[in-house]
Amino acid sequence: RRPIMVQFDPESRLIWRHWRGTVLAETWKSAAKHAIWGIMVYMILRKYSHIQGWLHGFERVWGELLAVTTFTLTFFVNEAYSCWRKCLDTCYIVQGRLNDLSMALAGYARRVEPPSTMDPKSPDTTSSYTEPSKKVLIIIARYIRLFNILSYASFTRSHRPLLTPQGMRRMVKRGLITEKERILLTTSKVSATSRHNVILMWLFRTAIDARKAGHFEGGFGFEQNILLRVEEIRAEANYMECILRGRMPFSYAHIVQILVDSVTGLYPVMAFSSGLSFQIGVLGSIFLTMTYQGLFDLAKRFLDPFHNEVRFHDSFFAPLV
């Protein structure tokens, strides 16, 4: 499995040689189209030379447009990265709190001490779980795995089929849930994207009932501790939906797209009308497209950490449903 935060070799030679997954690989088609557009503009201005008189001073307007685009695009990239970072931090927080809950329950589980007459050098001299407490821990571990599956399926479209009736029946066959649990989840009044909260309630009640039955040690502090951890897990998991729903207004991304397209599209007009050579104008179009369009595409990928929208159409900025 690849890590979430991909590592790289900081040597410049290796970075330049890398192609897959870079901005260059994502924008070379757009750069080629803008290069062709630059060639067309150059041929039009050469054929109709009187048009250059109409474009006198156009480079000043384009320079002001470039300044506005640079500032807006930089802010857009920063905000998109903040959204991506929040999603990553929330995933790790939920994972850490689940690990804390597992460790706490494993520590509270009732154990059997080895006989005092046993040889101290024997590997069986450590305490072991009682059979009932071990079964309870296995059930809770299954609930934790099920909570992870349903929570990620609620805000990740690639895993959304798991919430369908076919997906739920498939999880029964794989032993992730029982048939009774499937019926309870599908007939509950909560929405399909909120079923992971039901699993948390099952987990909490299983721990409380096990303590009352004597399978877990601890007094009233046990219930308070477990309740606080469950509430924290629920809050962090549901916060992910808030991040994805409020990641970016579409109007903001729309104006950034207009600015980027305007700067890259009008660059050949500015370059050739101000007297730049053919070679410099075409190369400038390619470089400007790879940098500005590349940064904008990178920002849109930051806004889609779970790859819910691969093609980045208009519904990308709409709330997940």
C-alpha cells in the first residue's frame, strides 16, 4: 500500500526526471492546445497587420490581469491545501481515538492470573483474558472495523455501494456483520450515510453491558471514560462531512477558472502584439499554461482528497449527497 503522504527524494535531478503524477503530466495536453492557439494568433496578426494597431497598450491590461490572477490563484491553492490537510488530520484523529478506545477496553478486560506454582521461565506466566472477556473484545473489534467501513462509505463515493442493500448483504457473507445486524441497520430510521453512528452506539452498549456482567473491571469512571472517547470519535467522524460540504463555494472556483483561462488564452495576443518573437511567444504560452493551469488543477485535487470527482465538473463543488 502506498502511504497517504507520498515521500520523495529531494535530489533535483530525480525530481526533474519524474513524470507520472506531476503537474507536467496533467497539463501537457492543455499546454499543447495553447501552443496551437498561439501559432494561430501569430499567423492572424501577420496576415492582418493592421490589427496590431488596435492592440496598442494591451500588454498593460494583460499585466494587471496577471497580477490579479496570481494573487487569487495563490490564495485559492492555500485554501484548497488547508481543506486537504483538515481531511488528513481528521482521518488520523479518528484512527488515533479508535486505537485509544481499543487500548482502554483491552486494559479494562478481566484477566486470569497464572498459578503461583508455575515456572517463572515459562512463556505462559503472563495473565490471559477470560473466555467471556475475550469474546467481548472480539465483538468490539468487529464493530470498530465496521464503523470504519461505514463511515468512509458515507463520504467516499467509491465506497458508497457498500451502503446499498446489495453491499450490506455482501458484508454479511464476508462476516463483517450478522444478518440480524443488517436488518437492524437497514430498517433503522437513520439515513444510510449515518449508520456508522449506530455502530458506535452498539459498541458503547456492548462495553457497558460487559462491565455490568463482570467481564470488564472498573467502577463508574469506566462508563464516563468510554462515553467521552465514543463522543469524541463520533464528533471527529461527523466533522469530515462538514469539511467536504463547506470546502469551497462554486462561485469562487468559477472566477479563478475565468482568470486562469483569460491569462493563458490572451498571452499570445499580448506577446505577438508587443513584438515578441514567434519562438518566445509559443514557449511562453506553454510555460504559462503548465504553471497557472497546473496550480489550479492541483488545487482542485486538494479539494477532492477522496477522489469523489475525477473529472472536476460543476457538481464537484456541490455538497455530497
